Amino acid sequence: MATTSQVIQNQEPGAARRAGHPGLALTVIAACQLMVVLDATIVNIALPHIQDALDFSTTDLTWVVSAYTLTFGGLLLLGARAGDILGRRRVFMTGILLFTFASLLGGVSQEPWQLLTARALQGVGGAIASPASLALITTTFPEGPERNRAFGVFAAVSAGGGAIGLLAGGMLTEWLDWRWVLFVNVPIGVLIALVTPLYINESERHPGRFDISGALTSTVGMAALVYGFIRASENGWRDGLTLGSFAAAVVLLAAFVLIERRAKEPITPLRMFADRNRSGTYVIMLSLAAAMFGVFFYIVLFVQNVLGYSPIKAGLAFLPVTAAIAAGAGLSQRFLPALGPKPFMVTGSALAVTGLFWLTFISPDSSYPGGVLGPMLVFGFGMGLNFVTVTVTAVSGVAPHEAGAASGLLNATQQVGGSLGLSILTTVFGSATKDEAKKQLPKFLTEGSAEQKAQFARSRQLPAPWGHEVLAHGISTAFVPAAAMALLGLVTAWLVIRVRKSDLAALAGTAGPGIG
């Protein structure tokens, strides 16, 4: 009988040291995805506390979100390519360790630039680890029911991670400190990195090239564009750095298109945009994500800074929205093969526009049930109708070897679109709050107490109720361009998306595993 040491010696290079435990392998993969997805929302609840602790302005605070989403979305396709070329388990572990290290750096940050650097590094780690985690399912589980169940678990974790993040962020911020929304990743990440070689096999390497220039020009170009909008909100459209940022964005993004057209193995295959339906889904995802990121950012500020909710209560306030998204996704998944994607895209986008338009009426007197929950439920259900249909349509009719690129490009579009949309909303928010502050300042100087005036002299922030008027006015105004972005998605769904009977037949076979 062979000894344990002989068995280990006879293993192929890269084989799991404790193979034969698919349940544990799936747990490791799902834990990684949960950590990456959760981090997109867990920090949101802590934003008001981060703002106070590190002295962020409200407009600069958006970089806490955008620094993560820009690098995550911009490098997502490069991370997928790295897994194919270098081995998915190796890349998976590298991404996890970088994400963990960045979380530690973010937790000990003492200055805004330190936190933003850490968040950008988190995005890089997530972009490396997330595509590898999904790809590892295909190499770990045989095709058929077992792999489909694994995809189902992965999809459930992806969908539920946002809700878990909101609750976890609230509890950690209220019971411990905002820094723990970052510290919590450290023990989880270390544990994942340690157990990965035990239960997950290394994948076969495939020769290929890294499109580094394409990844850098697209990511830096989008960062320059986002910076230009945020800079304009504080310094105006004639500011030299504002204009320079927009000019740099135009040059870099134009260079990106030229690079992708000439590259032998481009990070973004431009031929993906040749299909009418697929191009339409990218526009719909870009516009709806742009609106959605703004909703989560500004409603978190409203319920905590205006309604006075605690972090835990703020997290709970968002749970019905998550349930509405899940309900919409479940409905569209069930009837998609019979009805096709267009009815769900049109209806979902129309509901999103309705919810966002409703939010433009938000004020300091708005209650949670009528002023926040109602429009958020309408918006969330509309987003749920779109998520599954957009995802499935993006990969429908794509050759098997290009399915990863098509879905990866959709995910990248969501992240980058969210960053860009949030920056545009922030520009509108900044201008609106400045105008409203000028109106409220004379009222405050007349009606405010001596203690409130002393507080204003120290912080330069108007106290309540005048400050609430400023914040609520800025938020309600910011939802006007958010509604316009969703309207772009609605127009695209109505005019661009066309579905043939042959497409419905294809959708009947892809509606299940396409959720994610």
C-alpha cells in the first residue's frame, strides 16, 4: 500500500493536495467571490464615518467608491487573460493576497490619499481574483448537473453579496469602527489563500499575450475622465486641471481604441460591438449602472445624515431593495425563454426611470417609507428585470471561446459605467449644494444660536436644519441626471434591441447559468 508521502510525490504538478472534496473547493471559490462582491457595498454604509474621520469633502468621498470600481472594471479582462496564460489557481491566489494586503492598508489609513490608494489596490486584486474564481469552476467541476449547481451557488453569492455587505458594514461600523469594514477581509483572505492549494487544482496554461497597453490606457483614461467631472464640481469647468483631465481622457481613450484595433490579442475585442443586440446590452448596462451607483451612494448619505439612521438601521433600510432586485431577477429568469429579453429590458428600464424621477422630489421632510423606500423598490425591481436579461443577451450567440470576453466586458462596463455615472452626479451635486448653501447661509446667520455659529466657524459646514436643506437639495438635483441616464437605457432597449425566433431558441438553453 502506498504511503501518504508516496501519493503526494506521485501527484501531478499543480494538483490539489487534498483532491476529491468538491464541496470544499466550491466553498473556497464562493468565499472569494463573496469577499470581492461584498466589498462593493460594505464600505458604502461606512462612508459618513469615513468622511468625518479622514476629513473628506462629499465630492471627494466619491473616490472611495470610484478608486475601487475603476481599477476593478478596467483590469477585469486583463485579470481573466492572466488566468489563462499563467494558471488560474496561481492568479487566483495572487489576487486574493493583493486584495487582503490592500484591505489591511486601507484599515490603517490616516490620510485620504492612503485610503484611496488602498481602495485602488483592492480593485486590482479583485480584478485578478474574480475572473479566476469563476473560471476555476469549469476546471474543478465536470460539465453537467454538478457544474450547473456550482454555477448556481456562485450566482447566488454574487447576488446576495451586496445585501450581506450592507448589513455587515452597518454592524461593523456601529459596533466596532469603520476601519473594520476593511480589516474584516484580512483573516478571510489569508484563510482562502492557505486552503486554496489543498482543494483546488491548477489549470492548464495557454500561450498568449498580455495587452498591458490596452488595459492601462483604458483604465487611466477613464480615471482622468472621472477626475475631470469631480474636479469640475469643486473648481468649475474653466479650471486648468479640469480641462487638462478631459483632454488627457480623450487622448488616452482614443489611443486605447487604436491599440485594440491593431493588437493581435486585444483585451477588449472590438468585434463584440458588431452585434446590434450585444452593443445595446452594453449601453443599457452602462447607463443603468451609472444611475445605480449614484443611488446607493447618495441614499446612504441621506438616511444617515438627514434622517439620522444608525449604520445598522441604514443597512437594514436597503434590504427591501435587495429583495426587489431578487424578485425582478427571478421573474425575468423564469419567463425569458418564452418572451425574450426586450420586454424585460423595456419594462425594467422604464421602472428604473420612474423610481429615479420619484427620488428627485426627496427633501429633509421626506420620510423613509414614502420618500425613500417607495422609489427604491420601484427602481430595484426594474434593475432586477434587467440584470438577468442583459447578462444572457450579452453572451447569446457568442462562440464558446469568446463567451468569457463577452461576459467580462459586460462586467467591466458595469463597474466603469458606475464610476463615470457617480462622477457626473457628483458634479451636479456639487453645483447644487453650493447654490443652496448661499441661500441657507443668511437664514443660518439670522436664526442660528451662538453655539451653532461657533461650530460653523470650526467646520465650515452648516448645521441642521440648514445643512439638511443643502444636502437634500444636492441629492434631489443629482437624481435628475440619474433619471436621464436610465432614460438612455430605456431608449436603447426600445429602439436597438431586436430579437428573432432563433434567438429565443438559443435563450432557452442559456437562461439558467447566465445569472451572475
